[in-house]
Amino acid sequence: EEREGTDAAERSKMTVADRLKICFARAQEKRALTSMETMHQCAPYECVLVLALFSRLALEPKFKKMLYDNALSPLLGCVCTGFWAEAREAAATLANLLWAPDVDYERLVCWLKFDGSRCITVDAANVLLPIKAGEPKPVDIGQGMYSSMWGVEFGTGSCLTLHPDGLKTYNVPGLLTTASSDGHFQANVTESISLAGRAAGSQPFEGTKLFLDDWCKQMKNVWILNDFYMIGNDSAAGGRKPFGMMADFRIYARSLPDDQVKGMVVATNTEDHPDRIARRLASMDAATVLAQRLDVPDTAAECLRALGSLATLSSQRAKIFNVCGRKLTQLMDSPLPMVQRQAKRLINNLA
């Protein structure tokens, strides 16, 4: 940044758009910033360490709001103009913020919106990689939830497997918390979340509540097994037990207060959905920023992971493909498994 004539005070006032211009200029000149060039103006190695700590904190529900309120713009700026290791850790922090969102301790561990005709296997909680069997039928145009195309019907022999070993909300898989360089997605658990048996607030209840619109049935000391494997038509029953349309399917790792459940019933739009982090990043042109750092493999893997999570917003899918579609098709054939896997996940979420 020295060649642009900017000192520390001026750099602190730069917006993401200003930094994006510098990023474009460097790309046109085919000039990659190195850590040695930055050492006389900043502390690149210390910065990488701090960003790595931020990326871990971003997985914890209690830190998501703090980073949401204070760090999104600096993180995007670091992706724009930092050297490759800084950009990698900044992108990893953004991707981890989008894991099990949102900013109010939602602890959302599965969110199948079914918000498009081909977006059947997209988990907007960015925790799972569901596997489709059969051909679920998308809702007709104009007949879906939220006056849109949200909805799918699992007909004969069609279903989604959430996780091969089942999803347990107290033992959440961490396969999408890092762009691992291993041969397979990591199967480790990065966070153990307890599913409380007592509802929050002033309505303690031991058992299960079944809601249907504004009707509620309380079943005291009756519990649903905390092991979610499949939705749709179970092959064990011959795949012949259809149950109609489904949209906006969520699994939380906590008990929900009655008023929150009732609020979901009467919702007519998506304004209160737990994707404020993704929407804020979209408004800050995060897709364009992340698409500029797909040159170095380590950085590309984390940027692709963040882009894959951002692609759970239907409004961002066309934009993401527009800014990096050609590069994405090349990265799908990368010899590096960590890049190839994240590129294929992004393509799946864009479809």
C-alpha cells in the first residue's frame, strides 16, 4: 500500500470499496503482495496469529455478535489487501461466522430452506452436507412459502440423508469449520452443544411440545430421540410414505420459547430469519471481495468455503457465479483436494 501513498491514518479510513480498487489494481499488474513488503509498515505474522484466533472465536455463539458488530469491514478489507496468509485467515473467520448462525445464540445446526427448484441439498446453517436420494419435486412457481418458490415434496423413494451417522445436536460435526488439507472432510467435532430439556425464559417445561399453527400439544416427560438421520420417505418402509410439501426445515440445538415458535407460524417474509450475518456480508459486496483471492491455494480454499456459505442466500447465487464462475470451473479440477472439495460444494449451493 506504500506505493499508493497511504499512511497508517489514511489506511484506517479506507472503506472496503477503496481496498477493492487496490486489489483490482494489483491483479491487473499481476503483482502479489509479500509479507516482507509489509513488515516496515505493519506486523504481518502477528496479524496472521490474531486472525487465526478470531477464526476460532467465530465458531462460538457468544462471540458472533461482537464480530458481526465490529469486525466484518476490517475482515473484508484484510481479504482485499492483506498478503495471502492474512487473507486466508480473514476468509476463514468470515466462513466460521456463517457456521451455525446467527448473532443471537440461535444455535441453528440444520436449516434446509428448499428455496429453489435445484437447491435441495443446501444447508443454510453451513453445518451439514445432505445427500439426496430419488427426485424430490420442487413446488410450483408462486405456490411456495413466503410467496416464492420455497418448498419441496418428497414423493415415492425420495429423501435427504442429513448425516451418514445421524445428526446429534449435542455433538455437532465440524466438517465445514475448516478447509482441511486432508484427503477427506474432517469428521472431528469442534463444538459440543447441549440440547437443553428446559425451555428458556419463564415457561419451564420438561418434555416435548408439538405446534401446529396456533395449536399446541404438551407431552410431559415425552422426548424425541436426539438423533436426526433422514427426512423424506424412509427406504426401510419402501419409500412409500409421502407426507406432503416441506419448506424452511430447521433443527436448533436448544429449546425454543413459545413466542418464537408462534412468530415463525405467522411470518410472511424472511426479514426475521437467522441469516443476518450473510445478509450483511452480501450488502458489503463480500462475493466480489472473496472472488479476488482465488489465486493462492490456501487462500482460495477458505474463500471458496466462505462463498459456499454466502451462496445459501438466493440473492447471491447469480452474483457469485458472475464474479468467479469461470475460475470456479477451473478450481473444480484442482489437484489439491482442499480446493476441489470447496469448489464442488460452492457449485452445489449455486445450482
